[in-house]
Amino acid sequence: MSSRALSTGVLLAATLGFSCALRAQHAKTPTLEDILGRLEANLNHYDTSVPSLFCDEHVVSSQMAPKERDQSTITDSVFRLKRTSGPDHRTTLAESREIRSIDGKPATSQNMDGPTLLSGAFEGGLDVVSLNQTACMNYELQPINRRRPTEPYVVRFSTIASPRNPADCLLQEKSKGRVFIDPATMQVTHLELNTPRHTIVRGDSFTSPVVGKRVIAVDYAPVMLGGETFWMPSSINMRVVSGAGTFHMVVWSYQATYRNYHKMEVTSRILPGIAPAP
């Protein structure tokens, strides 16, 4: 290659590099409204398209209290999320599980008897930050660092003290938290929820409700189901503390992991007819 050709190639590369840098500088930084709109579109796709599925669920549930023996239960189950249609033709997602073993032994009951339980993360977890909750929540977009385009967007949220229609609000207790959003897919990768005064126990055996601080963290990961990618929980962690700083303090914890997702489907095969023996 001649020196003239080499010079031209270098100039072309430099020009292309400058053009890419210029486009990056002029790329629009998404607003909170932009992000909420994309999250809403992803949520609608999840609600209408995620198929019935099953996966492996591993749960460690425990309770710790002063002067009491710690309690812990390890449960392995087949977790199911089933899409069902109601009389009004609207579809809902229902969670269920088939318990296979408890503390390493074959299950003799299908009752989840751990010290603490959690449900609903698959059905409504992603609704916490969405357009249909703007009447119930305050949302704030954390400043975006344009020099780090791959860093997740972070949206903080907190419940409104007196919403206009409380029955429409997903969170019925005063709460706050944040979500981390992948810039490339606009999918939620991590959710944190903090409820300072969560009602832990209700029942006839208690003269007043047991209240404590609850913290929930959910990690999401992409899963291929029926040829489409959906972001599903990979781990759920919850910690609830009642009577903090006193001799009556009780700590409940719930740690769940989800693996080996599969679409729930029935396959059939027609076998060729076999002539009866003469």
C-alpha cells in the first residue's frame, strides 16, 4: 500500500470515529416519561404474551428470635405460573407449586409451612413502576451518566400518602424503593421494595397485628420461552424484622431461587397403526 493510500485510510477511519462520537453526543437522553412508556410496553407484552410455565424453585425460609431456637425450612418445588381465562375472557396469571421435598426429604404435604412466605412476585412485581400506578406513586429518575451508556437507569419510587383511588393501588402500605433498568432492552433487572411498617401477622390469636420492617429484593434474568425472551425472577430475597432493638425482636427471612424455566405445553405424536397378529 502506498503512503497516499495509507493516509487516506487513516483519514477515513478518523472521520468515521468522529461521526460516531458526534452521534453519541447528540443521542437523546431518555426522560422519566420515556422510560415509563417503554416499561409499560414491556409490561403489556408480558401480561398478554408470557406463556404458562414451570421451573425449579428452591426456598430457604427461616425465623430467628432471642432465647428461642432458630427455625429453618428448605423447600424444593416445581413452581408454576399458569395463564387462565375468566368468564369475561380476561386472562390472569396464577402462581402455584408442587412441593417435591422439605429439608431434603420427600414431601408428605403440599402445604408451604415455612416460617415466612411470599407470593405475587410473578403476577404483579413489575407493576410497581408503571404508567397505571402513577396515581399511586411518586417516581424519580436518578441522573443518567451519558459517559457510561451501559449503566442501568435507576427509577426511585414512593407511595402517595392519599391517592385518589386507593383500591387501584398495588401497594396498600407506605413503601418506597427503586428499580434498575437495562438501557438496551428497557427491562427491569432488579427491584428493591422497603416497607417500614408492614403488617406481618393477622389472626384471631393476636389481639393486635404484628408489625415490622420489610425489605424485598428481586433479580430478573432473560429466559427463552416459546421462541420469545421474557425477563423472569431469578432470585427473590425478603427480610422482615419485628421489635427491632428490643428483647422481643424477631427476624424472618425468605430466600428463593428459580432455575430451568420451561414453557408448559402438551405434545402428542401419532403412531403408525400395527396390524393385529393373525
